[in-house]
Amino acid sequence: MKLNRRHFLGTGIAASALLTAPTVWGQAKPKVVVIGGGAGGATAARYLAKDSDGAIEVTLVEANPIYTTCFFSNLYLGGFYDFEKLQHGYDKLAGGGVTVINDMATGVDRAARTVTLAGGQVLPYDRLILSPGIDFKDGSVPGWSLDAAEIMPHAYKAGPQTQLLKKQVEEMPEGGVFAMIAPPNPYRCPPGPYERISMVAHILKTKNPTAKIIIADPKEKFSKQALFEDGWNRHYAGMVEWIGPDFGGGKVEVRPEAMEVVIDGEVTKVACCNVIPGQKAGKIAELAGVTDDSGWAPVHPDSMKSKADENVWVLGDSSAQGDMPKSGFSANSQAKVAAMAIRGELTGSKSFPAKYSNTCWSLIAPDDGVKVGASYEPTPEKIASVESFISEVGEDAALRKATYEESLGWYAGITADMFG
Amino acid sequence: MTRRLSMAVLLLAFGTTPGAAEEIGDAARGADLFARQCQACHQIGEGAKNRVGPQLNKIFGRRAGSVEGFTYSRSMARMGADGLTWTLETLDAYLANPKALVSGTRMNYRGMPDPEARAALLAYLRDWSDRPQDIPESEPTARKTDPDLAPEVLALKGDPDYGEYLASECRTCHQADGSDQGIPSVTGWPEEDFVIAMHAYKQKLRPHPVMQMMASRLNDEEIAALAAYFATLK
């Protein structure tokens, strides 16, 4: 890469035609602004800076100076992982040549190619990467709004919400009811709500064994369903009740003040209620005007480039790309394809065919881990699944333990890959 | 059921005795090879005990890393947990190049490159799996479909730039600095071992589903590119 570039500079300097490309030449290095410092944005920023060897000016805009990963936050909930271990700073990224700005992006002017921050700063860009995760759809769960999140937490953006939910579960009165309002498709981390149920059940089994768990679900089926149901039967028999749409799981209202959940007209008093609302792309994607009626941002399958603007990329949860689930693993995978494509456009480095992959591990009980995964390739219409696998019901304990241990290795791996 | 039936038919047709060894290789030569290359660490036969390596009676059909009382390397234990079972195929791959199949194995043996010698040794080992009367679960004795790689595949010189991009996919799980925290290190491997290991996943000889999936869509050039790139890492 280095060699190619030197060569290019050495021979190209005499070619006057090239001097008309101001973003490549002289003082003005090409600028990439990345909004969102999670699995998509941090990875993209890191790879762009690392692989371009300083030829691209990379700025990462992230509101939180310390990032808390949403993946593995269920394990914290279940007491299997320390909260501090979910938290990561950006100092290594900064040391690796990324300019990190802890501020909130409040606007994108795609015509002028600038990003405005809450603090007033205006950042010009040649290429913009949006990786803002999710936001919640207003009115998705009647009776619930973000204002109610202190009473009925969503805990679907990791941080204080996750800590609040854990505290509430641990303080449930004896024999109380834990309710989850599960989200409609598509949403971040398809097995996430059900791994969360497993973790809550694990806590209740040890601290509050007569407590009950109900899940109101608008979906006919859910990710890893057979594996979770088998696990719940084996570990938490009689504790978990799943109410699908046939039994009114989609007709739900919550009453935070009264701590009541109404499912298909039937009122239940609950001790703790986790509302995971319907979701859409992170707000800045909407403000930038790259989302469509679905609330997500369509992208080209071969590069993750926005279909609305050739200078904008959208990664991870916010993107509408096809078959990949919204997950940290997916966002990390997409970020590498995007970084390669952007580097190719800005510095002329080699580009290769996009390959994507994903694996999601879930913990059902101590040392009982399962996983699902697939590889993906772009087709003209979408990112399409090529091959997939899933853990099987009835696997022996050694394999389940190995799967769990592998997930710990994955967490260490992906966070090192994101944050350096 | 079908398998047994077809084997019975086969035996009748060729009029051989049900001694499996003849179909694999020269067990007498295998005994000699065992004495010279394996016996320092492994016991086999009546009263065999674990020594430097585990005892090898009834190894066919046994889960890797499962002999009671023997302390295995983390790699071997993990391969066993992932589902690696000793069959004619997997044992043959392991004997050919132990570290290509189980990267962190403690078996300090360089491998047996000659397929005929391996067949002889396997016939001998198989004999000690067959001799006891109570092992109906043993794998069939059909000759393995060869996972051998053509020399031109092994000789492929990969493009390290392409390898670097492809390797970014590996780094979601395998840490670049080579640390092993539940997912094995892939840095610092000899290029050829890397290529063999990836082909072993691709051909589903190695059991891990994520790796099988990752390897399955890589062509020979891409595997070579990855090996070339990882070889450049310290």
C-alpha cells in the first residue's frame, strides 16, 4: 500500500491534471468525518487511520467520552460481567491518528459537505460515515415514552439504563412479576431480548425463585427460539411465559405510574417492566436525510454507501442493507468494507470484493452458551446470506461451555478491533 | 443401519474376513512404526496407561481430549469440546501434521508425510480399537477421502494486501496481538500450516462451525493471501 502510494506521488507530481484534485493534493488531505463511536464508527475510523498511514484526516464524533457496549450488557445484568468491562475510552484511537471529538452532531449539510456539532463547531468532510445506532419510534408502545424510561427502562442503549434495570430486577419483591415488552422487527440484536430474559431468570432463580417472567411479543417467532425455549425449560422451568401475537402479545399498553401492563385487555400488576420499543435509525441519519419511510437508511450492498448520497456511508444498526442482523459484529464487519471502499476512492488504494459476516453468541445460563451466524455477500439488490449455522438443541455441556468461553474471546477481540 | 448393511455386503462380495486392518494398511508395518515413533510417549494394548501422551486403546470413535485422567492442552480440549472425534479421516490428518489440525497440541511430533506409512500406523491403531469385543460404535473402515492439497495449492503465493483486507474479518474475533482469551491465536503460524488448517476447515475436517463457514467461501488464492498476510505479522 505504502509503496503504491509513494509511486503514485513520485510519478504523478509532474502530471498537472492531477493538481486539479485539491482533496488529494498539497495541504488539504482528504477528510473523513465519522459520526458515532460504536462497533461501526470506531472500527471504520480506526481502520481508515491505520490503513491510510496518515493520508486521510479522520475525525470521530461521539457524544460519550466513555463508550458502553450494548453487546454483553445482558451478561452484566445476569451478574456474569462487570459493568466497567463494558466501558471503553477512545485514547488509543486518538493515539492512532484519529481526531476524537466528544460532542453531539446536530446537523449535516450534504450540499456544503459539513457537519454541525452541538458545541457550534462545523466540520467539513469529503466523505461522511454515519453510524449512530438506533433511536426509538415514538408511540411504539402505548403509554410509554422516553420520559417513562426511568420507571420502565428500555436498557437497549447501554449505560445508566442497564444499571437501572439490574437494580430493579434485584429489588423485585418476592414472587413479583417481571414483564418485557419485546420489540417488533427489525431491531438491534435479534436474540438480545431473549438472552436478557435468560439473565433475568438466572437472577430470579437464585434470589427470588417464586417470581414470574412474562414476555409480550408482537412477533410470531424470534431468534434462536428453539434454543431459548429448551434452555428456559431446563434451567427455569415454570418461570417464563411467552405471549406471542396469537394471544395478544402485540396488543399491549403500559401504565408506568401504576406499574401495570395491559396485554390484550388484561391488566397485570408488575414489579419490573422492561419496554423495548420499536426502532429506527439513529436521529442524525434522519436529520441528514438519508433514511426512507421505513426509518432506516438504504445503502448499496457492495460498499455500504448511502443510496441517497455518494459521499455518505451508513453503517450498522441504522442501515437498511438486506439480510444481516443489526448487531455489533455486523457493524464491525460492514465498517471494514466501508473503510476499504472509502480509502480506494480517496487515495486510490486497491479495493477488493466485499465480504461480510456475523455471529451472535447468547448465554442462557451459567456455561450454557449458544450461537448463530452467517456469511454474506452483496447481490445487486441486497446483502444476501450465503451460508449459516446455528447451535443445536441437545448439545453436550462441554460444547455449550466452550461456546460461552468463545464468546468471551470474541468480546475481547472485537473491542480490541474497535478501540485499538 | 444402512451403513452396516452395506458393509456386510461389501465384505461378502470381496470374501474378506471382518478384520478391519487389512482394508486400511499394513498393520505389521504399523506396529513397527509405532514402536519407533510413538511408543516413547504413548502406550497401547493390554494394560496401557497414560504416560506423556494418553493411552490409545479404542481411539477410533472417541472424542478428542476425552481420555480420563489425562491433562490435555487447551487446544486439544477445545477441539474435543467443539466436536472433534477420532476417525480414520481425522486421525490421518492429525498424524500428517498435528499442529495443522490442533494448533496448540502438546504432541511434539513433526508429522508423518507418507500416506502409506500413515495407513499402516492407522491399521495398527485400528487393531487395538477393534480387538476388544465391546466397541460397536467404531467408525466405518472405508478409506478416507483424501484432504491432501495439491502441491500447486500449497505453492500459491498470496497477495498480502488482499490478505490484509480479508484478515480484517478474522480480527473481529482473533486478536491482532495474538492473545488467546477463549479464541485461539492465529498470528505467528507457518504459512503452510495456516493454508492446511484453513483447507481442513473448508473441507469440514476440523469441526468448528464459525471457522467452517469462514473458510468455506475462501478460494485457494484467498487462503494463500491470508497466509501471506499473517506470515508478515510478528
